[in-house]
Amino acid sequence: MEYTIAVVDEGLLDITRFKTPNPWNTFYAREALGVRSWDMYDYVIGASSGEIAGLLEIGGGDELSNKGGKKANRFKPVVKFMGPFSLEKGKENTHTFKMPQYVGSVKTMLVASHGEAYGKVSKVTAVKQPLMVLSTLPRVLSPGEKVSVPVNVFAMSDDIKNVSLSIKTKGVIAVNGASKKQLNFSEAGEKSDYFELSVPNKIGYSEVEIQAVSGSHIATHKVEIQVRIPNPPTTTVIDKILDANEIWNAEYTINGIEGTNTAYLEVSNIPAINLEERLKYLIRYPHGCVEQTTSSGFPQLFLENITELDTESKQEISKNVKATIDRLLQFQHTSGGFVYWPGNLTIDDWASSYVGHFLLEAKAKGYNIPSGVLSKWVSYQKNKANSWQNLSENANQSANQNVSQNRSNRSLLQAYRLYTLALAGKPELGAMNRLKENDKLSNTSIWRLAAAYAVAGQKEIAKALVFGKSTNVPSYNEMSYSYGSGIRDEAMILETLVLLDEKEKAFDLMKQISKTLGSKQWLSTQTTAYALIAVSKLVSSGNSYSNNALSYSSEINGGKSILFNAEKSISQNALPTKKIINKLELKNTSGGVLFAKLVTKGIQNIGLETDLSNDLQMWVAYKDLDGKEINPKSLKQGDDFKVEVTLKNSGYRGDYEQLALTQLFPSGWEIQNIRNDKIGDKHIKDSPEYMDVRDDRIHYYFDLKQGEQKTFVSLLNAAYLGKFHLPSIYCEAMYDNSINAKKAGSWVEVVK
């Protein structure tokens, strides 16, 4: 027979009730009578089209994958797979392997086959040795914190009498006090002790190793941990426009905790768009709805068109885009549309068009998109486009109506849907013509419909549609529906101008959009993504904004002058951060105007937060499980308690939609998963639309009607002894950050 062996942590298998696979049930399963067929035309005819490139990974980059420093891997499950092996009839095999340091039980599973016969067997085995040691640490730590590390020593044999216990650290964490302890056993059993650790004002990866020695018996336990700071980074930007041959002398200061500091120089021959910061904002945005997931990956498709990328950056972008595609598959409804959160039943029509738009552009760039995903999506879009009916609209509505700005203007949603169908090569000309005849279309809807005609090969109709139409859109912010804003709509108009080869108008509009991108103005994920996409499409359209080459030289702290010549419109270079104060000399060696931006970033130390309240009220209460208020600044180890956060819509700005409440908890507190623990049912007050529970934080997503208030409850346990920082609790409208509330953080203790 031929067979394979798998040895897996039993606890890991229990999570999903995993059973040893039985191949016989699969290969001999009853099947309904039917005929199934497939074709391979896409793979045969398109084999040389370049699309296959999206399936291949560029090799040789393993040493580059750790750009941000080593990350702690807290969970290293025992998973061993061996085989396949072959065994003759009547023979025996013995397999020996070394187990990692582990305390618990594993299940050994064997699956065998011979011809059309299949078999399986499994056995659970306890993993033990005469001397074992086990320790636990919080999931993460923050600078300035102190923690007591519990260490459990197991003497599994009566001959274990005296055990020497020691601890050592690697990375930023330091041992505070004694690093060696002595334990004495009179008989087999378990004893525990504590070591004290402290964290300096640094962040990064750390490793704690605990060793127990008794005679010839040695047991070691390693724990990896990440020291992070929960505060957002502080960014300083210095702008400069340089004429031909002009020299700029600038000074930049490095601020923030060591390990968080970055500095870079962005030089372009188009108005500065703050590319690095805007892109990082999208990639690192903490909330992961369908719109924000799409927005994080979409602009990365076009980065190579506007800036020089090294091999490492190209691989990183490829990885990010593939991850975006994979995650978006979780949002697709059985009908083919896409929902806002995984598991939702209501389809988000704007997001459906937005996701489809991204998937089509990704496919055109060579990324592999499962064919069933797009075919189902096209079917959904066609059905919605052909069944669409125009209800009462008011094309002259006020831009200050906020949420209702495009809600009553349903034609924009239909125009975008028709554009994506044209982009998919499936234009619905009948539906496009019906929409064109509507005399109450908003300005943005007309421009989006023109884009659909242009992509469908009807450029003359498209130009006639937008003849004399304004390219400016009044300022507004939408919390849902199309997640729009004035800048987002102008970016869509810019995309249409590129399609229509309207060079002069496109450049004028790009100046306005670039000015906003280059400023410190907050932009939503949708607006940021669309603005970057539109600008990159114009720059890469072949109609160069500037006839001047991108050429400049830079000199740092009096060092060697380095000349840069770039073929693309934007050049970025990292700057040194070892010194606190640095001097930069930049010379424009091109024949025209250059736009320079010097950016420094660093995360400030914890403890400097303040309370905030902008059109949103917040109250925070800490209570025991009986509902009695407690002081979170000193809790007893092992105590269960709850945090109640109440938020109220002040009522000044109408209904609020898509609010996000973020609660980060101290390192010494552990989250009790209220979704899986029946004890949490009686404590729940209001249920969010979606909840995301992570190692050290919980995100709640919800709406608040005018004057409404909601209370969200988190269950926690004071798990680790020590002094910890309680981060700020923050809530904001994801598509309008002027609506927000924050409760400042503080220091807390967990005591015996």
C-alpha cells in the first residue's frame, strides 16, 4: 500500500472538529445522473497573450520579504506531514521524528490506498518528557510597560528534585530583576514562579526564552512577542516648487520613538500628489469592508505607470493585489453582486460596480481572476441595468444634503453600472440610450455615462453628451450609498476626459485634484483611491503633462551629491533617519519646473492623548459582571469585567452611517469572545452591523440615526500581572472624519 502520515496538534483539530480523512467516502460517493462539461478555450487561445504572467511569482526575493523587520509569530502549531511512503504486503515500517518543545496532545493520522481500496486510522498521544516548562505572555506589549511572566515547570518523574530556572531576552524587552530562580520538588508534580520584564521606549520584535535544567534533563520554551505602540504616526510635510536650475536647502528633524521614524523625498514634474502617504493610508486602513478592501488594492494596479519601482516593490504590489482579489471573493453574493460586509444578505450596488471595475482592471493587468466570479458579476450587472427604472430625481439638489446628495440621484449608480459592463466588453446600449434620454441627469451621471459610450466605441456620442458640461463638482461627503465626495466625482470626470482625449481640460482638472492630494486634507478611502487612479491614468495615457525630463540631484548632510534621472513622472527616495537634525540640498537639473515634497513621520510616545467630541458624544463605563462600576486603574488578576461604550448622535447633522468604533485594550487584559461565549448573551445591549475581534482590539461598525444612542459591550479578563497602558477609545464616521469622538488613554495595573 501507499500511505501518508500527519501529526497535528489535537487542540487545533478540535477547533473545527476535524476528522481523519476517509478517501473511500469521496471516491465512492453517490452522484446524481447528469452531464457536466468544460471548455479550455481561455487557456489555449490566450496562452500567449501575457495574461499567464499574473499566475507566476518572481523568484529569488525571500531575503527581501522582511522589509519591515521580523514579526512575532505567537502561534506555532505542531503540524507535521510525511510521505507518501510505500509498504510491501506483510511488511512493517517504523517512523521516528523529533517533536518540537510542546506540552499537550497530538493526533497521528494515517491515510492509505492500494488500487481501488482505501483506509484510514488515527491515534491521540500525549507529548511529554521527564522535565517540561511552559510560559505565557500577552499577545503584544507597548513601550513603558512592565509585566510579570508566569512560568510553569512540570516534573513528570520522581527523580526530578532540583530545577534551575533561567530567562533571557532578545530584542527590545529587558529582564527586570532576577534572571535565575530555583525550584525544589519532593515528588512529581507542577510548580510555578514569576520573572519580571520591562519594555523601554522602543518598538520591534522580541523573543523571550525560558530554560529549566535538572541534571541531564533540559527543557526550553521560547515565546515571540511584538512591541508596538497604538498611537497613529505624526507626519510633517515641507513643500517646494523649484524652477529650472534652482537649489533648495531644507532641514528636517526626526521625531518619534526609535524604530518608527521614516523620511523620504518625493520629486515630480506634475503637481505633488503625496503619493507615498496617500497610498500607505489606503493599505494600512484598519477597517476591511468591501469598499475599503477594493480601495486599498485598486491604485496599486497603476503605480508602475507613474513612478519607478524596484523589484522588491513590484513583488510587494503583486502580493497586495492578489491578497485584495482573494479577500473580495468572500464578499460575493450568490446572485453575483457584492455585499458590504462578509455574511450580509443585502447587496451593495455601488460596491458591486466598484469591485467589478477593479477586477476587470486587474485582469487587464495580467492578474488571474476566477472566471466564475466575473461571469456571475456580469449577469448580475446586466439584470440590474435592464430592470432599472428612473424614479423622481432632482438634478439641482443642494450639495449640502450630505447623505441624500446621490441617494436621490440614482442615475449615477446606473451610469457606473453601464460603464463597468462596457469595460467588460458587454455594453448594454439599449439601457445606455434610455439613460441618455433622461433630461434630469446630474452632471456627474452624464460624465460617467459618457465614459460608458467612449469605452463602447461611441466617442462621438460621448463628446456630444458632455459638450459644455462643467468639470467642477460642489463639495459634499457621503457616508454610504456611493461613498462619494466632490473630489471623487471630479476624479471620475478626469477619467472620462482621458478616455475622450481632452488633454487641456484633463490637465486643468488634474491640477485641482493634485492640489487636494498634496495637501493635508483628510480624504475617504473611496476618494483617495479614485483620485490616485484618475491621475495615474492621465499620466500614463501618453499625453505627457510636462515635456521636461525628471532630473535632479540631492545631497544629504554635506555628503556626496547624487544625480537622479527618472523616466516616470514621480520619483521617491528614502532619506536617512539616524541623526535627529538633517540637512538636504536639492537641485533641479531639468529644463522646467519640479515639485518637491519632504516628508518625515514618527510615532510619538504614549500618554499624550486628549478627549475629543465632534458632533458625536461618547461615555465609557467599566463594570463587573454584576453591573457594579469598577476602577480600571487597578484590577485583580483573574477578574472578569466588561467595558460599556455608549455613543450618541448629537442630532446636528442628520443620520450617521458607517461609523467605526475602535477599542484597543491593555496588553495585560485578554478579550473574551462575546460571540462564542454564552455568558456574553446577557451582557449585550446593542448589536453592531459587523464586529471584528482581533488579538488586542475590537472594531464595531454601525449606523446612528439622528438623536439615537447605542451601547456596545466588551467582555475582558485581567490576565497578566503588571503595569500596562490603556489606549484611547476612538469612534469616527468612516466617510466623514469630522464626525468623531475619543476617550483618552491612561495607565492601568493588574495586581495579585
